[in-house]
Amino acid sequence: MSIFAIGDLHLSNFPGSEKPMDVFGDRWFNHQERIKENWCRTVTEYDTVVVAGDISWGLKLQEAEYDLKWIDVLPGKKIIIKGNHDLWWSGIRKLNSMFDSITFLQNDACEAEGVWICGTRGWLTPADEGFTEADRKIYDRELLRLEASLKAAPPDGEKLGFLHFPPVGNPQKFSGFMQLFEDYGVRNVYYGHIHGEEGFKGAIRGEYHGIGYSLVSADYLNCSLLRIK
């Protein structure tokens, strides 16, 4: 039994809303079919896949449901956090009543393979260029959501951290997200959102302050899944 991670599926199965992603580079060519092929080849029904946000281009839940059903039939248990493009996300109880194989994670923690999955969407941080007072309100709210998730796990339980946004835009800087992960003893954090070769170069990766940070956006992983445990 293993845990895998991937972010930024950017699915668009709702009829009439198809959005080819290869306009953003060759790594996105035929990305949905490649993700499905790699998923089915590596994940079993006994495994868990954590999806780090940006699931569907659907604007409403009835549109995103086509993409959620696409995920539901894939092997394994799935744990999903919200991304900035997941505008359809609303009503966590309703979401968690829809699919037996999918858990939507918000203000909570979820046990998988003996560890606890904790996370939230995240946001820009005060260390990031262009950070505004409007961003501050969202940032502060996301800090509260992350701490609620971390608190929901047993104090002595092993925790894996997940965000959609990177924990900080500049690897030389620090953020409240990073502080919370340190405070609650998280040793490994996974995130998405970052795309393109230039973005990959500047993304926080590797160990900082004793925590390992890994980028798992689909294009960075070449539409494969990262086995994390």
C-alpha cells in the first residue's frame, strides 16, 4: 500500500468546455490520457492518491462533476485539496457525500496508510512580489485552515503536508505556512501551482529548516504520479 501525489490535473470533460492544455507547452500534450495511463499503471485499489488542487476547469459543480467522476473510477482512494481554479468547490459536506473513493479535505485531516494528510489551498505570502492587503486577508484565512487541519491529526501522528500554492514564492524567504509545518512536526510538504521551465527553476524544492519540499504539478512530473510513501 502506497501514497502517491500529483497536482494540477486541469481536467475539462464537461461537454463544450474542453480546454486543451498543450497551449502551455509540450509537457501538457495529451495530458489527461497520459495521467490516466500512468495512474492505472502505478496505482492499485489499495493505494492512496493525494491531488494538490486545480482539479477541474468547471465553474459550477455540475460541470466539475464530469471531471470528478473521471477521477472516481481511477484506482485507489483519493484525497483532494482545493486549488485556485477550483471555483466549483463549495459545501464540504455535500462534496464528501458524492463519491465513496474521494475525500475532499478542508479544515480537517485524513488518515492514509498510517500517516495523516493535512493541508489547504494556501495563497500568496507576504514574501511574494505583488502581495497586497487583499491577499493578506486570504493568506490569514488559509493559515487558520492549515492550522485547523494540522490540529485535527493526533499530536504524535506522522503528518504529511499539502498545499496547492507553494509555501513561499522565493526559496530564500519564509512564510507562516512554513512556520506552521515546523510547529506541528511535519517533515515533508507537497504542493502544485507552479508551471513551466522558468517556474520550476525558481520553485522551493529540497530541504529547508528540516522540512523537505516537493513540487508535484502534473507538468513538472511529466503527467506521472510521485510515490511519497
